[in-house]
Amino acid sequence: MIEFKPLTIETKEIYTHYFSDSNERGCELSFANLNMWGTHQYAILHNNLVFFLRYDKRCLYSYPIGAGDKKATIDDIIADAKERHISCRIIGLYGSADISLEKLYPGKFSISKDRDSYDYVYDINDLASLQGRKYHKKRTHYNKFCKSFPDYSVVPLTENNINEIREMLDKWYHDRLTNNPDNDYYLEQEALKKALLHYNDLNMEGLILLAHDNIRKTHDNIDNNNNNNDTDNIFNKNHILAVTLGSHLSNDTFDVHFEKARWDVDGAYTVINNEFAKYIRDKYPHIKFLNREDDMGIEGLRKSKQSYYPHHMIEKSMAILQEV
């Protein structure tokens, strides 16, 4: 059985060493995501990095990362799954990895595209400028927001304001779960808590959208409907309308992990998206793309991500060893 070790923030140097030899750029390979979502363990096999994941009640292996012997590594994965009496499921097959796996094991794996996990990757200049006819609706939302909040500002997320953001996010999830109790936000909420707890260690970057003296709501009856004036005072006090967090994914790509905005403020999502693109572009001129991750198969989220016209999608596949 493979001796997997816990993946911790202290193991980042090991991860970076193997990841630097890889061309894959899916969001699952973000070191921040690996630490925030689910339970991950790692092992070094035949000069490759392999992850063992427990996520959403399933055990999964990652496709080997690195320049080592893929065949020998996958042989070990297959044997490990057999010893654990679990299905051998391998995720993280990007680009031509599915073809390579089929060549190594003809007919042994059932390989399928996982459309719900495709990453949306955008040209950072498109999101920072919102130029052209295709972004007309986005500019309309942006302009409407600016008319309502002409004195808005954006500030970096730091240890000095992180507690206020925690309060804002607690209310965001409270409202979502109150209005849609069947939606499963708990895994995401826990991941976001980890992101804030280890904000500096994970080398996260964040931006906060603020309004000032003229803050107001677009729907006057929201307080009455929610009957939650105490928590809503958090927003009135701190004027927080939106927040976004991300981290470096590769030399030319920045990964946007979370983006949350007040749902009752028209244009807040558009503005924080645009401002974060400008912020990252100005701070890191070498960044060309923003990876805004997947849509999880959620119709509304897919429509929203498509409306920003991605530069390209990162296709992903999953392989399941066929039982003999």
C-alpha cells in the first residue's frame, strides 16, 4: 500500500518542485485549492507527485504530476486501490493525458469528459477593459452601479480587515441557505474559511469593494422580508459590497477562487470582477489569463461564466478502472 502523507502548507516546496515540470493548469492543481477543499494526501512515486483525495464521500487519485515514469506510477495506483478495496478513479486528466492513459492501458479504463469541471479561462485584458459589443450588457451593469455608488472604492484584503470580511461572508451564506435550503454551500463555506485562516501562508490575494456615505439598497423591502436587521448592520457599518480572493496558478495565469457580492446590489459582481482583473494586471504585468474555475454544472453559474466570453476552456477527464 502506498504511504501517502498529509498535504500541508509546509509541503509547498515539494509541490512546487513537481508542478514546475508539468504543463497542466487546471484549478485543481492550485496549491491553495488542494489545501482548502477536501482532504488531500500526497506521495512521490517514480519521480512523480500523486495525490490521494477524499472528497464528497469518494476516494480519488490524481493523474501523476511530473516528468517521471507514468506507467510505473499508475501501476502502483492500481495496486493501492486494490489493497484498499476501492474503485480506482483517476482525475486530473488534462489535454492529451486521456489519450496517453489509453495507450498505456488499452481498454482497461473507462475515460469520460467531465464537462461540469471544465475551467473557464479569460484574457485578463478582456475582463479589465470590458470593451466591445459583446460586453455591452456588462458595461450597462457597471455604469448602473457607478451611478448608485459614485464614491465606491476598492481596497486589498489584509489581516487588518479580514474579520469584517468573515462577518460579511457569514451573512452571505446565511441568506443563501435561508432562501435556498436545499443548496449545498457547506463545502464551499468551509473552504473559504480555510482560505481566510491561512490567507498569508497560501499567498492569497484579495480585493474588497466598498461604498461610502451614500450606501443604500436597491430593494427597500429586503430587511422586512429577512427580518435580520442586526446582521445587515454589518454591511451598513463597513460598507462592504463584494470581495474576491485568488492566487497564482502558473507563470501567466491567476486563479480566482472565490467571488462574493451582495445579491441586492445591481452590478456589484460585475464591478468586483472588473476591478480585480485591473488590480492583478497592474500588480503582475506578466499575468495574461484569469482562471475563474468551473461551473459545477449549475445552470445559472454556467450562464454567468459564459457571458464573460472565455478565451478558452480547460477540458478535464476522469478515468475509472474497469472491474474484471
